[in-house]
Amino acid sequence: MTASPSSPKPFYVKGDDGAFHPNRNAGSPWLSGHQNGLALGGLFAQALMQAPPPEGMNIARFTLDILRPAPMAPTVASWTRLRDGRRTSAMTGRLVAGGVETAVASALFVRKPEDGVPGTPSPIPAILPEDAPDEFMLPLKTGLEARLIRRGAAHDLTTGACWVRSLSRLDADTPLHPIVAVVMACDFGVGLSSGLDRQAWSSPSLDLAIHFIRSPRDEWTLIEADTLMPGNGAALVDMRLSDRFGLFGRANLTMAVFPGGAHAQ
């Protein structure tokens, strides 16, 4: 195996006012002068982990809705508690970039049981990251390392599979939490399974929903992704999420598909 690429610089610089100032690594490939969904999702999840989450509970769901493109401007993500129950807790978040609300999010938590509860077995993935080809599929500025098992494509209903890990922090001072790394990795499901020609088509992500059955326990995430694209301009990316210990969640992502290619205005 060859050595992993060196870590790129963080996506943001944290200002004295608490706002995060995006650099070019946070830029969108679809819309010049705006931030990409990978960085924004990660920033939202990092703010959630610092909120902090309810004590004694596991995260069960994370959702993100992009309301409008976020400009390359100082960005703040914040969370508030909606409900604190005995068994569940809910939080809601908002993201403001350049003084404008650009995204909202929600999170659901479930209390850890004091005693054991019934569980289902989860097979270990057949191919682990160290056994996958050292094929660095992504530009280094994405902050992700990817080891491809197979590419998928919507036109022939093939499933894409790839191990992904984050190489870059969101800001220089904050280690990347495993939940944050998974949120960022899910953005990769589009390119893994759509089969679209990026020079001819744009396919920006509009939302993300992740359901966790447990917390991830490794820096690598195996994404197995299928894209459903009926030809009406909308598409759904369906993902299974595993680490080297087995399945830990599922994710769905909605994207818009239209002519124009990367950086189309």
C-alpha cells in the first residue's frame, strides 16, 4: 500500500467573534463564490457535537436542509434544544452565512439503556480499507481520502462502494468528531453512484438525512450507494454506512439534476 496523502489545510478559519471564515477548500464546484455542502454539513455537525448533545443518549438521526446557496462569507451554526424527554431528545439548528439563513438542521437522540436490549448481527465488510486499492479519487482540496471498491451508475442500477475518511479538520483547533466525519463523507455518495458526466450535468445536493443505529467506531466509513434518477430533474441517493465493525447507519440525499456541468451559473 502506498502512503496516504498529506492532510490539506482546514476548511475554515475561526474568528475571534466565533464565526467561521471559509477558504477556497470550502468552495462549491457548482456555484462560484459559494460554499460546498460537504463543508457546511460538517460545520453543522461540529456545532451539534459542541452544543453539547444530551448526556447519556446516542444520536439516532441527523438531517440537513439547504435553503439557499451559502456565500463565501463568515458563517455561524447554532443549535437549540426542542425537547428533553426521559427517553428521547430533539434539537434544531440553523446556519447563517453572510447574515443570511442558508440552512436548517435537526437531530434526534435516544437514551442508552441501562440493561441490554435485543440486537441484530451485522456482518463485517468483505473488503476492509487496507485491502481496497489505493486510488485517490478525489481532489485533495475536498479533505477526503477515498479507496474505491467499485463505481456505481444510475443508468444501469449498479451500486457504488468506497471507503472514505476525512483528512482535514473544519478548523485548525478542533479535532474531527466521528459523527462529523460521517456527515462529511455522505456528500461523496453522489459522485460514487450517479454516473453523471460532471462536465455536462450539475447535481448539487439539496438535503441529507442520516439514521444511526449506533455511533461509528473507526475513522474509515464504507459507503455503499445507489442513485435513483427517474429523469424528472430530481434524484435520490440511498446509502448504507458501515465501519470495519459492520453497519452503523443509512443515509438519503436529494439532489437536483440539470444541464450545465461544474460551475454552471
